[in-house]
Amino acid sequence: MALLTDKVLQHLHKYGAVDTLQLAETLKEEHQKVIGSVKSLQSLGNIIEVEQASRTKTELTAEGKSFVENGSHEAIVFAAIPEGGISQSYLMKAVGSIGKIGMSKAIQNGWIKIVKEEGGTKVVKIVDSVDDSIRNKLKDVLASGTASHLDAKALADLKKRKLLIQTPVVYYNIKQGSDFTTQLVKLETELTPEMLASGLWKEKNFKPYNFQALGTTLPSGHLHPLLKVRSEVRSILLEMGFSEMPTNRFVESSFWNFDALYVPQKHPARDAQDTFFLSHPEKCNFIPKEFMERVKAAHTGKEFGTLGYGPGWKEEEAYKNCMRTHTTAVSARMLHEIGDKGEFQPARLFSIDRVYRNETLDATHLAEFHQVEGVVADYNLNLGNLIGIMKEFFGRLGIKKLRFKPAYNPYTEPSMEVFSFHEGLKKWVEVGNSGMFRPEMLLPMGIPKDVRVIAWGLSLERPTMIRYGIDNIRDLVGPKVDLQMVYNNPICRLDTN
């Protein structure tokens, strides 16, 4: 590189100014190597002045070069047709693989035509001679190295036929700087204790420090976008006075996942098509006996003033293990714990963790996802309280325009789906589900009759995809995730104004 740098300086000393493309051709060096030497000279101060520029480089493709040597496909086809014409099948054999496109272009140009005759088709000339303009244009491009003489239509046609390609080329105009010299002096990059002690530093030339340069990027881990949004949502819920529930049970018994929530044992959600059941261990080893009896009584309509679902509740069904389908199973455990204490205390609880469902995989669904759930238990709560809390929660997420639609859930009554107006899609989209837990679920837990429990939930993935502009959930979670995307994405800042 040092030798090439000297050559650059000698050339500038002789001619004053040059561009790197010309210099590379003159010195018979690769253009990138010349640019490297220019960058090296730039770092030494004002020896040279550099200005970046660009231009379009035009080159013929391999097929374009064959046109220059042999003529265009249409000209070759025209030349192969004798006076009086030729059978189409013989012509195609004579010209080989170029026959189809060559004949098509020659017909399009009005040079030849196909006529029907007894026993097949015949190709005949309809002009005496032709001007192979395509070949001539390519010759001019090859000779000049530019396509500036071609009009837009001709250039577009050559590109479409893949006869030439154009690529932008960045180069640099360089000239002598205010401190130009052909004798390079190495600049010192470090002030040492020895230089200070001996006074040698006074005789040295030091390379200027670049205080604008970025520091070295330290190797470190980076938070996934999903974790960034999770952290922001968690902060919002803590600010609203909620306490986080423990969510470390990914495997739940059907009792806590379904029965304790007053979901009938014949409900479709319990089918293997919707839920992942475990084969080992197939069953859990403990369910609170007294609580299970009260839940059974609610399901069969024997207590708590409910008709229930009739006879047929089976204990063995309750013991089946499954991957939890919702974090509401965690809420059920916490409410049972509150009811077991005897003296009720109002509670605000939330959870954010992974759940599992036997879903068909597509751009918006995976078999596992994260659920955000909020639960409020207090005296005399009503639907107005639920709507108010949801407006506050979603408002802090930056979701202001809300609508509520009646819905059905086995364990909430009344139930509401939550919709928000999506400014990008210009339509209302579902962002969550909500409701008031049914007495049939709460009374067996020991929750007092005049206590109401309101709850709502939403997925974590959907707001994350909207926030980071991701349109396929498999680009956010799973083996197809681009790790560079995780590195590049900024801190989550929800629009809460």
C-alpha cells in the first residue's frame, strides 16, 4: 500500500488533479486499492483534497457481446431464410435455441411472416434486407463504454432483453491539498512518557485526534423486541398499582386450566385439536380435595345456586396434564389463595407469560405466544369499572380509540371483546378480551358473594408487531428470526401522549 500511495502522490505532483477511476486505469491497479491509498492519504492531514462523485457504468452481458460478434437473434433468423422461404420446422433446426425468440422479434419488426401451406407452415421474407440496429447499438456501447447516445426507449429495450447492465460506480476526484508533499512523514499516534521526559515530543508530528469517532462496539447481549415491549407493559401495570403473579407453571392440570374456571368438561377447548396434553407425566399428583369437591358441585348444579352442566363430571379428566392455554389458570390459583385466607382483601394482579395452543401456524398465529392478563377483585365492581380500567390501561399503551363488543366466555359474564381503530389499516381490529368472572367460578373458591372480579387479556405479540413494523409473527419469534433485527431495533417507546 505504501508503494501505491507514493505512485498516487507522484501522479498528483505531475498532473495536479485526477479521479480514482482514471488513476486506477493509468496505474493498472484495482480501483478499490486506489481508493484505499487515497483514504490513507486523507488521514495524514491536508496533503490531498478529496471529493466523492458517482456515475453509471454500462457493460454488455455475455449475450450482448455475442450479438456484437454474430448479430442479433432476429438477424440470424432472417439470414437463415432462403429466397422462396423455408419450412418452419427446418428453420428452427437450422438456427437452434435462438429460433423461437429470433423469429418472434423478426415478425415483430416486419421482416418475415409465417404462411400456411399444405403439410405445415412456411416462413418467408417480406423485405429484401434488414438493418441489424440492435447489433449496431451494442457495438457503439462496447466502443464508448456508455449508453448516453441511446434514447430512453432503446435503452429500456436492451435492458429488458438483458443485453446490457448499468450499475452506479462511486469514485473520488482528488487534487493537491494545502500541505501537499511527495515526502510522507509518519505521524505519531501516541504520546509516550519517554517523549515527555526527553522532550522528543517537540520534534514529532502527531496525528490529529478524531473526537467525533465512535468508540469500539463492545460485544454484548441485546433485548429481543418482545422483551422490550413486555418491560414497558409491565411498568405501566406496576404504575397502575398492580402486583405481578407468579407464572412459573407452564404445565397445568386440566383442573386449574379448565375446571376451576367453570369450563365444562365437554367444551371444544379441551380437545387435542386445541390443547397440548402431556403423555408423560399424563396426570398431576395433587389437587386440593375440598376445593375440587366444591368445583364439582358447581359443575353438576348441586350447590351455589347454579344449574351447572348436569351430571357426568369426571375426576380423571381434571387430573390430566396440559400445556396451559391461558394465564387465567394462574389467576384461578391466586383467587383460590385469596378466598382460602378467610378475610377478603381487595387485590389488583397481573401476569405476562407464555401460553400454548394447538393453533394452525400462519403469519399471525403460533402454537405458543405471550398473554398479558389483568385481574381486579373488590366489592361491588361492575362493567363500568372494567371499561374504565381498560381505557386507562390501553390509553397508557397509546391506544386511545376503543370499542367494546359483547362476547361469550365460559368463565366470564358479561364478556366483551375490545377493538381499537388501527390508523395504518384504517379499520377496527381486536386488541383484547375481557369480562367479569362468573359467581359459579368465584363462590367455590371462597370469594364473598358481594365481591366482583373483573379481568382482561391481550397477546403481547400483536402490539410488538405493530410497534416494530413486523407483518409476520415468524419473523418475530422462532428459528427464522434475524438476529441482526434484534441488534438493530431501538428501545420501545410507546406513544402515551
